[in-house]
Amino acid sequence: MRQAAERALEDAGCTWKDIDALILGKAPDMFEGVVMPELYLSDALGANGKPVLRVHTAGSVGGSTAVVAANYVQSGAFRRVLTVSFEKQSESNATWALSPRMPFVPHVNAGAGGFFAPYMRLYMERYGVPEHIGCLVAVKDRQNALKNPYAHLQIPDISLEMVMQSPMLWEPIRFLESCPSSDGACALVLADEEHASRSPNPPAWILGTSTRADGSMYAGKDNIHPASLIACAKDVYAKAGITDPRRQIDVAELYVPFSWYEPMYLETLGFCGEGEGWKLVESGATALGGDLPINASGGVLSSNPIGASGMLRFGEAALQVRGMAGQHQVEGARLALGHAFGGAHSYYAMWAVSADKP
Amino acid sequence: MSDTPAPVTGIEVPINLQYEFTAGKALTRFLTRIREGRIVGQRCPGCNNVYVPPRGMCAACGIPTEEEVEVVDEGIVESFTVVHIPIPGNPIKPPFVAANILLDGTDMACLHRVSEVDNARVHVGMRVKARWKPREEWDYTFENIAWFRPVEGS
């Protein structure tokens, strides 16, 4: 975390002295068994005496933490904030934390994959999607990861055959169609117009941010195209002047912890019609060389420090429009989308960033 | 040097959290009935949807639910997954089927197991019926139903 924070400060040409507040996010405390770590982390980060706020929105927290930080700057309450998020899964077990015995109901809740898998099956059945589509996403993201030195999973000989032959965990999700358990952190410096204009490296300009929350379980909830995500996208597109996402957005970093979420999100976010997302995947449009690269960084499928995963999507989107994404840079990227999701399709956070000052 | 013990880098500290669960009015009613082998839910006065187990409110409409509805122990598999890895702290041996089961007359699926069938034959829309545990084992729990099994001819 400290490394991430220091590198963000260096990139922005700042020191802690220039930072007005610390906005911190991580996944639920039970994931690591350490309660309220933000109380001592401000000290560990070297941010003693700064106002500290922690954001809680399950897996989407990295994204919504960045949105909260952006809101503070937008409000004028703070002029420069450092926002940071993290997870240390090597000393914890998120699947354990997500599989507790609940009172009076059968103990069949088998981690995140166990909850989400039935909805992926519904997606496949509703639209007649071939089984290998999920595997194609898994291969594509791991190939992208090979171009990102920060990606956790580096599988040089990744192939469709390797993914298809990897063991089933929660049908239809195979081992290699799932995210890893990672340690990691992400930090961003968000600044007002005046400070951003003086940044030593080109800044990413935030065109719009949005968050939405919804109930976990209720009658009639569409878990394939969740209403809360449709609303979140509509809001951020309106703020950013996006009317045709497929044409206008150059690159998107979407929170895809299981391969099947890529085609589902392509539809929900309006990149194509319902039932068409898998065809975009199959056509290669979402590959690094395609016309709509998704998760050029390797995505959550290649690194999942849960609390940081959402902010990594936001940060990677920013790196793309700043032209600083290194080997996984999408050439000429001017407008990028960052997206995060959490809970039982309960929380969404998004932002759109641009190379051009609005 | 050889006498120097290896540095301790971590220890396992199991934590046990025991708590009393307050069911509330709606769930108390459900649990009292399920102990008698009956399944009751509640209908939302706003959207008319029936919830089993009832929670005393509808999360879609944001309003309280009071009207009680008794339903049958039969329904369809809305969707499912075959779980191939063990659930931490759970003796069920994988692979097993975890299914979202929509009981007839209800509008939101509940999570339960499907058994007594080859996992490969389970499908979306399959009709299933509750396999109750022996009556003497019934308690205030949805686990009085051991699992759901296919209805003949399904």
C-alpha cells in the first residue's frame, strides 16, 4: 500500500504535505479477519494527521472509493486527495468469509462463484451461448496480462485448450475462468483543475462518475442485466456526453472476476444489444487489437486484490488516456471507461476519463 | 547458526463467534410452520409477489409484508450450479448441485440442494419436490428439507 501511495505521489509530483485527505477502501473486514485497518493504516502510509475516510461497498469498493475521492475534490472540500485501496489475500480466505453457515437455511452457499454461476448458466441458456465463449475471455485477459508487469497471473503458454481442460469449480465456471487470490494495492492522486493542469505528467480528466446500489435479493430482479448497473451507466454516460458507447469509448476496464461477466456487461453497458455480447467476444472485438479492447491490463481475471480491483479498473482506464499503459497501451486512446461491481449484483461504480480537458 | 529457530512469520488463530439470532415476526412464523412440515411465505401488497422464506418486507417495493400464504413443497429449478469444491466447514461432499428453486406460487427462488439424480441430468426448468427429513428430526429450520429430488417423469 505504501509503495502504491508513494508511486502515485511521485507520478503526480506531490508529497504527503500536498495532500488534504486520505480516502481508503477495502473489501469487508471478514475477508482478512482484521477489523477497521484504516485506523492504523494512515500511520503506516505516512499520512498522520490527515482526514481519513473509509468506503465500504464490498467488491466494488475500489471504484466507489475513487468516486468518493473525486466527489470531495469536486465539492471543493479538498483540493488534492490520495485515494488508496488494497487486499492481502495471502493471509486470508475470502471463500471462507463468503461461505458462512447462516441461521435456519441450508448451508449450500459456496463462495462467490457458487452464487454467481447459476446466473451465468441462465445467460447461456437464454441466448443460446456456446460454452467456449467464457474460455475465450479467460485466454484473452491472460494474454493481456503478459504485457502488464503488475498483473499477478502470468501464464505464458495460456491457450483455449488449457482453459477448457482446467477443472470445473462451480459449473459452468472453470478454474481458469476465475480470478486468482491476490495481494495488491492501487493508489491515485485526484486533484482540482488548477493542480491537475500543473501535473508533471499528462493527467486524465474525469468526465463523469456514478455509483448505484440495489437490494441483493428480490422478486423479479434481473441478475443478468441488473437495473442498478443500467442506471449507473446511463448516469455516467450522460455526464460524460457518451451517446454511442461502442463508437465513442476507446478502451474499457470492466470488473470481470469470472469470464462470463464480460459478455454480460458488454450488453448491460450498452456496447451491444441483449444477447449480442458473446458475439462481440467471439469476433475478437474486445481483444487488445480489436476495436473495443476490454481489460487490456489483464483485468480482475489476472489480478484480484479484491478491495483494490475496482480502483485498478479506474486507474488503468486513466493510464490508457494518459498514454502511460506501457505494453498494454491501446494506441490513440482518448476516452476510457472504468467499472466496478460488488456484492450480489448490489453495488456498481463507474467513471469515464478523457485525455482531453472538458 | 543451526540452533537458531526459524523465524515465526505467522500463526493460525481460529476465531469462534457465537451469537443469538432474532428471527423477527415473519421468519418466526415461517420457522414455526416449517417445524410442522408446512411452508409459509408472505405476499407483498405492492407487487403481489410471494416471498419464501418471508422477511416481513419486500426489498423491491420497500414496504412491509403481512399477508401469509401457504405454498407446496414442489417447484422448478430456476437455475443451478454443480459445485466441485468443498464449502469451508461443510461436510457435504462435492460434486453436489446447489440450485435456485422456485416453489410453485412463489416469485423469488430459494437456495437448496438437488439430489437423488445424476448431476448431469439436472436442468433449468426441472420439476423438483422436497425430500423431508424424518419427522423426529424436524426443528425450526429450512433444513427439515434435506434436499429436492426430481418429480417422476421430469
